[in-house]
Amino acid sequence: MALPPPDADSTALVTGASSGIGASIARELAARGHSLTLVARREDRLRELADELSTEHEVRVETIAADLADAAARDALEAKISELGLAVEILVNNAGFGGFGAFADQAREREVGMVRLNVEAVVDLEARFLPSMVERGRGTVINIASVAAYQPLPDNATYAATKAFVLSHGEAVHEELRGTGVTMTTVCPGPVKTEFAEVAGIGGAEDRTPSIVWMTPEQIAAAGVEAAEKGQRAIVPGLLHRAAAVAGQHAPRSVALRLTRGIWNRAR
């Protein structure tokens, strides 16, 4: 098993844990006996989830409210974990957001903030906790990317590019970690029934697209944790989405770009 065994002095650090995929992954790990450190901006939701998991699974659950797009907040997060006497042996980089519309029409602060959270925070947290995992000879990183990582997406340009970075970086580091006892798994979901679409500005997209393309956070979490247990490099949950990833990689760009833009426009 690639996941390290539960230990009283270790923790699974899950970012973006207040809802959706992050909360579902926290539940999967707690069910396996892992203590947790839950991180997100919404402290009330973190506490609700912490109460649920500690009661149901009798595991230690810490909560830290933080905006991980802020470098100072990441400094404070690392300091707090050290203060708690915990070693991060599972890191789940799930925090992130998207946006829809032509890049030239988007607010500069939002686009730059997307890169800071979806890319910079992922690399920063890996750089903070991965070396200690390698030194101990055990540990797992689970990065949540997207099926959008497999092709450029007009009207979703920055988001798709950030997820392409996460996938490329994760696959390369996975290979670098071979033989160390530490693994990195990148999970690339398709559309998921979470608050993501509302935050991204396409609320109601689920009602305007075929139900077959949507998966639940629980399905993504189960597939992602199972892939991490097996030490897999990357996974695209769902047969339909795996086919879309292959098509995105190999279809002529002139065709793929027009097709994906049309799909997003219909979703909006």
C-alpha cells in the first residue's frame, strides 16, 4: 500500500476541505483511521466536518482557517502544524477555483489569484512537506487537477492551464520519487456536482448538460484515494472522462479548440 499507515503523530493535511471533493477525501481517509488537518477559508464548515469525523471514526481532527493563495497564510499553516507536533504524511492539494469567459474580459486580480492558489500553493505545500516524507521513507501526495488539464480550453484558459501544470508537475515528481517510499498521485476529474460551478460563474450548468457527464464528490474521492493506495501516477475517474482526456490529447487543436468552446458556451 502506498498510503502510509495511520500514526498518532502524523496527519493527513487536506486543503479545500470545507466542501465537495476535499470534504469527501477527508471522509475517505478518516474511515481508514487517519488523523486529519482540515484547511479552508470557512472555519464554521471545517468545525462541522471535524466534529463529524472525530465522532464517527474516533480520529484526531485539527482545523485551520486559511486563504492558501496568501504566502503568509501558508507560513502560518506550517508553523501551526509544527506547534501541534504533527508530521504531514499525507498531503491532499485540493483547494482551487475556476472562472469562465474570455480572458480579456476577466478581472486581473481574479486570474492572478487563480494561479496563486491552483499552482503556487500546490508547489509551495509540496516543497514544505515532501522532503520530510522522503527523509522518513513514507508518505503520499494527492493533487486534484482536472480533465481540463489535457487540452487548452477557450473561455476557461487560465483554469485549464493551471491544471495542466498540476498534472505535468505531478507526473514528473511521481517518477522522481520512485524507490523513496513516497508517491504522488494526480486526480483529474471531469464535471463534479459541487459548488465549483457556482463559484466559477456558471451556476445551473448541471441542468443544461447531460447528467451522464457529472460525477459526485464521493465518487471522485473514492477513486482518488484508491489510486493513491495503489501508488498510481495519475487517474481520470469515469470511462467517459478518460475518453475525453484521450481525445483532448490527440485531436487536432483547430478542431478541439472550437469544440470545447462550443461545449462551454452551451453549459453557460
